Amino acid sequence: MKAVAAQEQACSCMWELPRKDIWRCERCHVYRKGKQEFVSVTRVSKALLPTDYAAIDPITLKIAMVRGILVDQYFTEWLVQGDDNMIPLADVPEMIAPQFPPERTDGTPVDRMRFAIDTAERTMLLIAWWKAQGWTATAIHRIVYDERAGVAGETDVETEGRILDLKVVSAIQPNYELQLGGYLELDGGEKQGAVIHVTKEFVRLVPYNAQRARMRWRSGLDWYWTKEGMLT
Ligand SMILES: [Zn+2]
């Protein structure tokens, strides 16, 4: 946990009054409960199995990040409010286009409207796919945590038997299994874990073997703390 404190020391949330319930700081993404600080499942997963983005233009990564956040946001709104109270997705591109970066690193302009339309289209694909599954969301953005392990995470969406994580990406990364394993382990129940993979062309379910994912998470977390201890 020392490493978390070192990386997040710039954030003022550590000076806030301790809260009884667990919460996540929107600025630095650290979880806190009372005086305890928790490392996040995603941080551990990415530290154990980092994705090499060195060859990709940072602006491309930024665009993908903005798109992922927006698809999640509108999908969540739809899950909570349903069709009737949802902003028409046709109106969305104009609203969200300014959130994308205006130009590439080399100064060439970004076609923000194109990415905004793509974002709305992926959201529509995702909603149609979800409807076709016939699932009911039993939890949306639920925090799961373990005080003894000092770890917390937030699931995207859950059904009765599944913990699901939304990934609006071109390629599935090895650390997703660890991430799901972490949520399943912190949940402590009998649920299955899967990624909902959202691309431009399709939406599909990528299921993981819950037992194996949880086992890999446990040994990964053990190594994470071992390494933290060796570096401090
Ligand atoms: Zn903070």
C-alpha cells in the first residue's frame, strides 16, 4: 500500500474526513474506507500484466479511453433508466464530439465527429446485444473489497450469475482474466466472470473459467505484494 500512497500523494482526498462506507476518489481512483486505503484490482492487474502501448500514438489511446468511458456511461444510463428516458442516441454525437482531443501529436486534426458517431453506434450495438441476451442487471458499478487483503474494485455490471466487465477495445488483453478473477474473488460467491467485448463490428461475450481466474488472481496478488515489499 506504500506504493499507492507514493503515487497518489498529490491528491487531496487523503485529507478528507474518513467515511464509514467504502468510496472511490474520482480524481485519483484510490478506494478508501475509514482510514484504510485500498489498491484497485485494475492497478494490480495492469502492474502484473502490463500492456505495451509504446508504439501507439498517445492521442489514439486518449480517443479510445474517451470512447470507452462514454460507451460505459450511456450504457449504464440505459440500464438504469430504460428506453423511454434515454437521450436519443442520434443526438449524442454532437454532444460528445468536443470531448475527443482536437488534434494528433503531429498537429493533424482529429475527425472528432467520426469518433463521436462511432461511440454512439457501439452503444446502440451494445444495447441491442444486451436486449438479445434477455438479462436483467442486478448490480451496476458495485464496489467489491476485502479489508484484510487491502484490495477493492468496481464491477461494471452484474446479472444474477455473472460479473461482467465492459471492454470497448480492438483486442482482448491477458490482464482482463486477472481483473475478473479479482472481482470474483472479492465477491466471494459462485458467480461466473466474463468480458463484454465491444468493437465497431460486433459485441460478444468472452467468458473466463472462474476457478482458474480466481486462482491466477490470488497468486498474482501474492506476487504483487511480495514485489511491493521488495521495492520499498
Ligand atoms: Zn484522490
